[in-house]
Amino acid sequence: QVQLVESGGGLVQAGDSLKLSCAASGRTLSTYTLAWFRQAPGKERDFVASIGSIAWGASRPSYADSVMGRFTISRDNAKNTVYLQMNSLKPEDTAVYYCASRSGLPQRVENAYPYWGRGTQVTVSS
């Protein structure tokens, strides 16, 4: 079983930066895909970014169009942690951000991920 715990959310102003962290326990995730999703109020949970495992030859990050060039996903396998650096934040980035994990290649659909954290709130004011 994999446990994921997000941290780093908060209230920021438009244009600010924020870095989210997701610490994993229960299993070494060096061969797992790690991803971030987000859910705004009244909306479905959407893909944000993913990063696969170098063991699968899938370590190149993938991003949603809406965050491309502003967000950066990275992982530290030694710390069993995945990060999401968010720059140039916009009010429309306001959401609960979830960390997810799966064994296998990266996917953009949430039902491909069996392991989820509880989320961390990010609020961007205009």
C-alpha cells in the first residue's frame, strides 16, 4: 500500500510562486509514475502534470496545456517525494491539488491512478 501526503499549499497573489510537495510512504516509488491533478470548486478533477520512472524510459515530464511553461514537476527518489513548482500563478489555478501514483507508464486520466493523497488547497487572489 502507498500513502501520499501533500503539503505546501496556501493563499498567494496572482504572479506569485508556490512549491507543492508530496511525500510517499509504504513503498519505494522509484519505478512508479507520479502525477499531480487539481480540482476547482464545482469542477471535475483535472490532470496537471506527470513524471514517469527512468526505469521505464518515461522520465520526461508531461503537462496540461494550461500550465505548460509555468509549472515544473520533479521527483527525488531518494526522498520518495514529488514536487510541483508553480510560477506565475493565476486566479484560475485556484484548486485543491492532489498527488497520485501508479505502477506503470504515465497516464492523464485519474482512474489510471490507484493511489491518492488527500490534497492541499491552493488559492490565488487577483
